[in-house]
Amino acid sequence: MHISVVIPNYNGQRSIEQCLTALLNQSISHNEYEIIVVDDCSTDKSKEYLNTAIKLYHSLNVIFHNKNMGRCIARNNGIRAARGSIIILVDNDVIVDSTFIEKHNKYHEENYQTRLAVISNLSFAPECIENSNFGRYMDSCYIGNRSSYEKVKLDYTNLPPSYFGGGISSVHREELVAVGLFDENIHGYGAEDEQMGYLLSKAGVRIVFAEDARALHYDFVSLNRYKLKTIEIYQGGYRHLLEQNPKFFDKTMVRYLLPVNLECDSAKLLAIKLMLTIILNKITVHLLELFLRLVDNWSCLYCKSLYKILVAGWGFNSIRSKQTGVRLVTYGNNL
């Protein structure tokens, strides 16, 4: 056995069974991989299902937390318990294709002399985004669904650190251990993936896109849910990353949304930040949000640029808020 699939679960009753069913029906033998689910003290029926499932499948191992500890600790405990040399990280609301594990394994075997982190080709399940312009926008953000113009600018064999996604990626266990695993001081939603991508890239691990390793994301997209996610990641996770390393976002688009720093910002960056202060003021962002809510079901009025501005506005105003560390969402399908 040389592959371990690690799944953190918290209140995932809506999708954990489908997630495991897909992973248990793969094109490779069960002897070649194990599945480790770390239940983070779920309060729904997913815990009951997992207790039943471990009696039925010898390749399934479940670790039960006595209290909710957060996604990072759940992932880390799964990685520590893993017997495989390759770790595939999968979120509990992801349903993978039947050749998913085989494709990930193939990338690592064919590039055994290269240190890789392999990113899957993820899309939202059609029923999760139908009749929603915002859902359409969110789906277009996944790397495999980007426009031809956007794809031309990307090197799929050497992606920027920000493209690492911990819920649908694979990397050698020794690489994760070498960078210290996921940051257990990140308790809220988000930021742990950006940090892990940064650490792996800094350590010399190349992030690549596996177009043929396909999966569907069963997260029912809504403006309300994603707004809460954006607020929490900027007020919590991103602030934590900046405290650790003030230059963390220097090579990402997030740098434009951060508060002005007269000592470090270049003249060009200062000009852009001042311009965004005018464009992304709270009133403008609020009015844009109201408009996009109103036309969300009108596909003829879809405009990707407007959604980019809205999401940027949420982040821009959240990072400037006096609130810090507020838990607004929890991982898992409990909203």
C-alpha cells in the first residue's frame, strides 16, 4: 500500500456517503490504497454512517475526535496516521471520478524524480449551481473551467503557490511532514491551503494540474455562504498569514486589497490601492451586491467582471474591519 486518501469530516451527512462510495469504487485495487476519515466531532448523522462503514470496508479507517478541532488538525491527524507514501487530500463534499486515484498515482510514478503536488480538475456539480449567475462565476474560477485567454497565461506544469487546493490534491507524505504539515493555529475557514502551497513551493515542490483527474464539488453555492467565507478568510486566516510573514501576498492579487503601507508599498501599488479605496467603498459594494442578487437567475445578464469586483469588495472591506477571528462558517455541509 502506497497511497493514503485523507478526508476531514464535520457534519457532512449530505455528501460523505457519496464521497466514500466513489473512493471505494476506483479503477485500482483496494490493496493499493487506504482511506482515512477524520471525523471532527460531528453532531449530525454522518458519524453514525461512518461507524457502520468501518465494519463493511477493510480499506477504511476512521479517527473520531472527542471535540471539534478544525480542518487543519483533522487533516494533520489523518496524515500522521497514514501508511502510504503518497497522500491524497479530499474534502467530504467532493465526489471523484472512478479513475481519480489511478490518475494521481500515475502523475507521481511518471515524475518520480520530480517533487510534485498534483491538483485535480474540479468542477461544481451542475445541480449545485444551476439557475445561478453567481454559481456560474464560482465554477469559472476553477482552473479547468477558465477561459481560453486565462488558460494561456498559466503553466500547468508549474503553477503559482496560490493554486494549491488542500481539498483535492496529492503530495508525498514526506513533503508535507518536511514543511510542518498544516498550520494548526488556523482554526477558522480558509488560508491553510494558500499557506501550504507557499510552503511546498518554497521547499522546491512543483505544483501541477492534472486535467484528467476529475471530480465534482457538491457545495451548494450562494452569495450569502460565500460572502461569509470571504469575510472569515480575510479577517482570520489572511491576517494570521500576514502576522507570520508581512510579504506573504506580495506576488498575488490579494496584495492590492491590503491596507496601505507607506513604508513598503511602491508608488504604483499605492496608486492602485488608493483607486480601489474609491471604487470598493462599502456603499458601492453593497449596491452592487443588491443588484447581483436581483439578477442572479437572469443568465442573459451574467458578467464575470462584476462578480470579481463584488468578491474583491468583500475582501477589501473585511481586511479593514476591526473584527478579528470571528467564526462565521464551519467546514462541511452543515449550512
